[in-house]
Amino acid sequence: MKDPREVLRRPILTEKSMRGVELGKYTFEVARDATKPEIREAVERIFGVKVAKVNTLRIPGKVRRRGPYAYRTPDRKKAIVTLQPGYKIDLEQFA
């Protein structure tokens, strides 16, 4: 088992992701090789909550330009974690 802090990189705190908090859905950037069971266990161990569902999506890197040079930003993986009713996460605890 990986260290839970290596699986969960950081919470994603955008307007869209904060709308999901009202429904018990929290969004995290996770390691690209993390699996759904690893993400579930990491959230449960770090925050002490029960996870109902984990949805993941891969975000491919974009091609960017700086002058005559082109480079590619790294690929990312995002997980939307749905908690069981009655549980909440204090995202400040993660920092």
C-alpha cells in the first residue's frame, strides 16, 4: 500500500468543484498510477470518513508555446470522491 499522501496530491478548489461539496462530492488531484481502491483507502485514512463512490478521469497535457519553443504540460489525473451521507471533509486539514 502506498502512503496516502502520495496518492492524494491536493484538493481542487474551484467554483465548480465547490458546488459538489454541497452534495458530498470532493475533487482531488491524484497520482497518475493511483487506482480507485487506493484513492478510497487514502481518503478514508487521511480524513476518517466513509467513501461511497470514486470516479476518476485522466486529463491529457496541453501543448504550450513560449517564443519559438513548444512544450507539453504533464498529464494529470483527477478523482471525484462521493462520501456516504452524514460525512464531511474539512479541506484545510489536508494542508
